[in-house]
Amino acid sequence: MIKLEHVSKSYTAGIPALNDVSLDIEEGEFVFIVGDSGSGKSTLLNLMGGLDTADSGSIKIDGTDIVGMSEKDLSKFRRNTFGFIYQFYNLVSDLNVYENVEVCHWLGDKSIKIDDILDRVGMAEHKKKFPDELSGGMQQRVSIARAIAKNPKILFCDEPTGALDYKSAHDVLEVIEDIHKKSNTTIIIVTHNIAIADMSDHIIEIRDGVVALDQHNDKVL
């Protein structure tokens, strides 16, 4: 599903954020990318998700190399292939729960019914509420629903529990895990918290811009 070969990326002063990274992620895997702040893990996610451009190397998504794509083609590819969940929910404040999900629902050709999505994430009874009427955990559930509305092949999650308390974070991770169990969606979660990575079946650790660990595991952490 995802294949990186010799991918490098530098920002200011030529300091590498990623240095000669190669890895493979199979279709349907539940992957955690872990590492300390500044290790390069979010850069890796942004490159795989087509939100940033590699300096060198290739990034193949389902056989398509997105490195060197025009912005127009890349934007269309992202829309048809990826869903994104971030640490901050980025909900539209003057739209209710149903309407926030509806925004992304129409972007896909194989979108899921909105009511079904809201039921899946436990927000069906709150669909007419507005973001300021919801807790942080509930808002993140809405952002998850929005991300999966168009039924993406790959779901990228960048620190999805970073702004939540322990209980809310646990609940949100259970929702994401349940989505994985009930679909063939490839899910990639970036986090600095290695303690929660035992939920995954594939863990990648980034350290100082290189792959320090690339392990398929059986809940061994």
C-alpha cells in the first residue's frame, strides 16, 4: 500500500528532518509511528500524506509515486485516497455535528452514510449540537467521523489524542481501533507516546530523522 525508498527531507540550513528513509506499509495495517518531539515522525506522515514534498527518493501509494506530482494532481489524489485526523479538531464552529461531517462526505465517490458514520463513532445522538456544546473527546470523535466520511483507503492521524485527558484519549483510540477492525482501512498514527503503541500490529520508530525500529509485532511492547 505504501512504499518509501531512500526518502530524504531537509528544512532550514540543510539540516535533515528525514535522512534516507525506506519502509513498507501493507494494506489494512494498523501502524504507529513513534518518536520524540523533533524526531521527524510528523514530517514522515506529511510526506506520505502528500502534504509536503520530499527532496529525494520515491513515495509510492498503491503503486503511484506521489513525488514529483503536480499540485493539482496531488490534491486530487489526496482527496480520493486519504483521510486526516489532527491533534486539534478544526471543526467549523457555525456548523452542527452532522453538517461538519457532511462537508467531507461529498468529496468521495464511495462515501458512507452520515448517520451510519455518526453511529459508528458514538455521536448519533449529538448530531444537531454545535462544537462549543461538545467536550474535547466528543469533538475529536466528530473529526474522526469527518475524516472517514469519504471512506478513504488510508487514514493518517497526527497526535490524535495529544489535546485530550487520559480517559478521553483512551476512548478516542478505541474508536479508531474499532474502525480498523471493521474496515480494510490502513491506519497510521503518529504519536510521541510509545506506551499506547501496543495497540498496533506494526510499529515504526523515528529517531533523529532515521528509522530506528521497523517491527511487525504481536502486541509485544
